[in-house]
Amino acid sequence: MANAPVQRMSQLMAKTLRDDPADAEVLSHKLLVRAGYVRRTAAGIWSWLPLGKKVLANVERVVREEMDAIGAQEVLLPAILPREPYEATGRWEEYGPELFRLQDRKGGDYLLGPTHEEIFTLLVKDQASSYKDLPVILYQIQSKYRDEARPRAGILRGREFLMKDSYSFDLDDEGLTRSYGLHRQAYQRIFERLGLDYRICAATAGAMGGSKSEEFLAPAEAGEDTFADCPNCDFAANTEAISYEPKPADGSAVPAAEDIPTPDTPTIETLAASLGVPASATLKNLLVKVDGEIVAVGVPGDREVDLGKVEAHFAPAAVELVTAEDFVGRPDLVRGYVGPQGLEKVRYIADPRVAPGTSWITGANKADTHTKNVVAGRDFEVDAYVDVVVVEEGDPCPKCGTGLRLDRAIEIGHIFQLGRKYADALKLDVLGQQGKPVRVTMGSYGVGVSRAVAALAEQTADDKGLCWPQEIAPADVHVVAAGKALQTELALDVSAKLAAAGVRVLVDDRAGVSPGVKFTDSELIGVPQILVAGRRSAEGIVELKDRRTGEREEVTVDEAIARLTA
């Protein structure tokens, strides 16, 4: 076995900190800075120090090995990209302000790549001309860029981040399904090897486009995604992707709609209190503007509208809330008393809970007045049913009806069946077996490499510091010389022997640093095994400690080496 490196902390370009950074909000941010893994360069932009780079490289290695195992081929494309391909697919505008745009000295438009679908499509268009050239899977591990409005949480949400993005190119949908399945299995192996706790959840495609989409989510308090899973079946989904079908009710016995005076009740809360009814009996109607056109969104009064879902439904159109000015010159729109019945020239979308036959109390489109017995499908029509409410704990599972559980999570991977969106836009065809052009179908698959580091820190850290899984730790063993010359000599000797056996060693040989600081740092840095050359060094006795369990044992040097090289 080849010698492994020994990293001496006396020479290490990293300083540990006793206190949390003032701007740190989440655990991974605090610990990765304190343990000397990363340092902030600017808002959302981070430098990786030697220990951090080792962890990052280990994640890359695992990702690369599993991608190679499914026959994917690694390439490296530029990060600065021309405008034209993204304009052809519509994403130059769809990405909005999150896209880093720039110009060269001649006024040419470019962007910093957030994802590379367009460029990979053009690469394959240049290289593949026949059905014999497909299927193919290409990938890269490269920095991506997103102009976050509020970069936060350290490396969890930065403006520059390291990502593995891969793309499959197939002749037909059956081939796409196969490539998608290969990636799904590879991702499971990647995250299991990394030691991540994760869930595979149904997801929305967003700006990527395409049909089927799944996310790999790592449950963590610091997560920005909310997902739901069912305790009774295998259903799991990002809350943005949960959908229900309308369940029609029998509204034939409901009396005719009737106006009722309700002065000073412009909100659901004041209306329900005034009438002595639950908020769930009322119909809330939110007005938004979609590219300037007013649209009404109907949901039960006890539920909140998820504006993100509304935006996703109308994308790429711009969605904004109406203002007081929008009511001017619109006598059919009475602020605080809007109802779907009698609306003029206003599209009405509703949550599936506002199903045909359901009866509601809602605005009468008159000041200080509401209408009761308003039945969907009888007194008003719904132009489109869209899941637009904020999902809540206990909402029924769409698959079996059991109450859902909600949890926060970090997105660590995402896979998409893109279909022919990009191939159509960029005219990616190959000559088929019948001698006729065949339009290629694509998949897109991402792993957040730098984000996986933060997710692991969030999931595995304890009250003492980081606690890395063996596969990605910056070293296999952290050797601590308690302080005296004899102890340092023994620590360096043991380190050399371990390295000769292929064990990666981090040795704390710093002079003038107290044993207490060294012990604290060894726990903060989080290498899986800690070996201490301490008070019994003259006897050839050292202490072995398991960083995760805290179990420790005094053993001979030979036994320690035997255990660590087993």
C-alpha cells in the first residue's frame, strides 16, 4: 500500500477559533469556520482552506467514482457562457435577477453558468450525428454561479458553489427512463457512501423544465426546503410538488346564494368572528397580477396561499400582489369583499379544496357585504384548479389519506427528465436507424458537492464540533502530542508508521499549545479516530478515542497501529 500523507498542524494553513463568527446563523457555518475549513471572501463567496479542500475533494471522489460506474464520461465546460443558447431556450429571461450577466469589452453578452443544459446540448450536437453515437451520459464537476439576493448560511447558500451536473442523451423515452434510473441508483450509492441521511422526494421542475423530477433531501434544521412524508406509505414530496385532485361534493340541496350584511369585516378573522363560523367555512380570494393582468386565487379561509406555487404555475410570467391603485376604476373589485361570483374579466384559479359542489361564505363584491351559500360550479366557475395552499402538518397523504409529517431539509441532489425542451430549442437531431432525423431526448442531474459538505456537518456534528464519516474526513486519524518532547517524538513516529501503512494522518505537533487546546481542537476538527500520546508515552502506551462515540482506551503503540491499519 502506498504511503499516505502526514499533515502536521505546526505547518497547517488554518487557525481554529474559540467563538462563533458574528454573522453565522447555522451550525455548519459556525463549525466550518471555527475548525479552519473555510473562510468568507465576500457575501456568498467562500475560500476553502487545506482541511476543507480535503473534505471537498473526498466528496468529489465519491461522486466521480459512482458516475464513472454507470458509464458516464467526465468533461469540463467553461463557466463563462454566451447569451445566445440561453436566449434560444428562454432561460436568459426566465432566470431573472439570479443570473450573473456580464459584457465583454466589445459589448457582447455573457453569463456565469448556473447550469449547463444548453452548452451540453450544443456539445452533443457537434459530436453526435448518428443513432450509433447514443446513448451517452456526460458530466462535469464545476463551480456554478447564482446571484442570490440574500446569500446566507455559509456554504449552504452561496453565490458560487461546486456542483456535479450530468446530462443524458437518448433516442427515445424508454432510453431516458433507463438513464434516469441509472442516475437515481448512483445517487443513492453516493449519499449512502457519504453517510448522509436522505429522502427521495417528488419535486417540481422549475426553470429547468421537463416532466418527472425528484429531489434528494437531507433532513436538517438549517434546511430551506420543506418536505412531507407519510408515516403509513412510501409517499414523500417537496411541499411545492404536492398535488390533490378536486373531490366534487353534492351541492344540490344548498339554498340559493344570499347576501348578508357584514360591516367592518374585511378579513377572514373578523368575518368568522362576526358570523360565528369557522374560518374553513369561508372562501378567501387573493388578487394577484400576472404580467399586469388581475387574477383571483381562491382558497379556504383557514389556509394560506403559497405565492411560490402561484408563481410556478404562471412561470415565466411575472406575478405580483395587487396594490390599492389596482382597485381604481374597477367597481367589480371591492377591497376586502371580493367574491368569485360576478367577477368581470378576471381569471379565477382555485385550490382543489374549492371543488365543484362545495358551499362557501365569500365576498359579495359590495362594501360591508358577504354572500352565503355560494356553490362552486353553480354560482361561479373555476378556470383552473391549482394546488396553491401552504401545506400543513396533518394534511392528507395524496396516496393513502394518512396525515402527513413535515420536516426541514437541505437539497443535496436533483434529477430531471427534461424530455426534448432543449433539443427542440437547439435542434439536436441525429440520423436514426431508418435514415431519418430523430430528435434526441435528455435528462439533467445535479449533486451539490459543496452543499453536501455543509449537509454532513449539519447532520453529524455534536456539541463538541464536527464529526466526519470515514469516507470524507480530512484524515483517518488525528494524532495529538500532549506537549512534552518525548510525547511529540512518539506522536511523529506513530504518524510515520501509520502513513507508511496507508493511513491518512493529521498530527498536532504544535509547540507552545496547551494539551487542553489540542484536545478541544481534535474534537472540533472532527477526524473519526483520535490517538493521544500523553502521560504514558514513556511506557509505549497511547490513548485511542472514537470521536463519534467518545469511547476511549489505553493500548500499546503496536496495538494502536494494528487497529488503525486493520
